[in-house]
Amino acid sequence: MLSIALAPWRGSPVLLRNADAVHESASTMKVAVLAAVYRSGIDLDLPVPVRNGFRSAVGGEYANSRGYDGDPRPWELLGTSVPLRWLAERMITHSSNLATNLCLAQVGLPAVAEVWRRAGATASVTPRGIEDTRAGAAGLLNQVTARDLVRLLESLDAAELAVLEGNAHRVDLAAGLPPGTRTAFKNGWFPGVRHCVALIHPQDAAPYTLAVCYTGPLASGRTVGDPAAGLLARISAGVWERRGELTR
């Protein structure tokens, strides 16, 4: 299943393809967690203990797997404390799963649900943390649609978008853009799933938002060389070629 939503920045969509089809969210849900952190009123410089143990959404405890997390840095800091701001940034820039669950522990799942509600999402939900397999087995799945991801990005303020501009994983939609193009984006993948949502700022045209969600056999789950990542890059490149037409 391939889903696409494309719109001028905070404008009406100009392309919708299966835009309301529901996909497992992968790491795109981290954008909603970021917004929940920034809107929580908690001091972003609050020291947060780095630990690996979390309350399941259905009761009991669970932990993250270090081997499943692509960001080693928070794991190296286990037993110390770091600012909440650093965890929120690491969650986006290096897609840290451990940092994500530590942020969730600070703000709570209802705060993330409120972010989706305020964005106008119709089908996207984040009812559990990452690797909360007990909740997953009970039917609580983190889900997104392409249209909702565009709505989510459009609901962010300047500070939240600035964090997304620091994303170090410049693959997927970012790979289809000329080098140096200003882009605020978040991608996510695991075997069978590859997604990305981006706010793109051309120098010669108005900014636009593009979300592409793919669920299917092309998604190998590899960080580099994933055929689905190549598909997202080609879609992004095709939109870029027609960027001047998006506001006509």
C-alpha cells in the first residue's frame, strides 16, 4: 500500500492517493511526542534519569532492546541524567527509541493524543510506547495516515519544526531533493514499513508538505539500500520537479 498527501504549506491538498489508509506508524509517531513535550509546560532543561524500564499501556513493565535502537548515545548514558530537551532532540535527530520512551514517561500518552486531536487527525493514534509488545498484543497499535502526517506537521510551531530540520537520517524524501535544501522532516522504517513526512523549502518556490507512507515487501528495513527508501526518494524528486505548480 502506497499513500501520498501533498499540499502547499498550510494550504489545501493538491494530491491525495490513499491518503486516509492506515499504516503502522514506525518512527513518524515521534513527531507527535516531540510536540507533546514542547507543549507540556515542563522545563525542557529538567534533568531526566536515563533508565530502561517503562510502564506498559496495559499494565506491567517493559524495556527497550538496545539492538533494536539505531541510536547508541542514550544507552551510553544509562544511570546518568540528561535534560529533557536533549532527549526530545535525540528522539528526532537520531530517532532514538530509548529517548522516545523517556519523553513519553514525562508527558504521558494522553498528551500525545491531544497533539493528534489538535492537529485534526482522523485516524492516527499513539496508544503505546515503542516496544510495548504487551500492549501491541492487546491490539494497541501506533498508526498514522499520510493526510494526518501532513496535518501534524502543519500544527507545529517554529521551535518544533526547527528540531525536525536537524534530522540526521537524510534518506527517503530528503534523498530526492537537491543537496542543501532546507527540510524539516521525520522518517521511520522497519521491515515491511517505510514512511516519511517533510516540510520542504525551495528557494525558488513556495514551501510545501509531502507525506509518503509505504507498507509492503519493498521495505527491507535497512537504513541504507532499502528499495522502499528509493521509492520515496523518487516520489520526492518528481514533486520537486513540479514545485512551481503547487500553488497555481
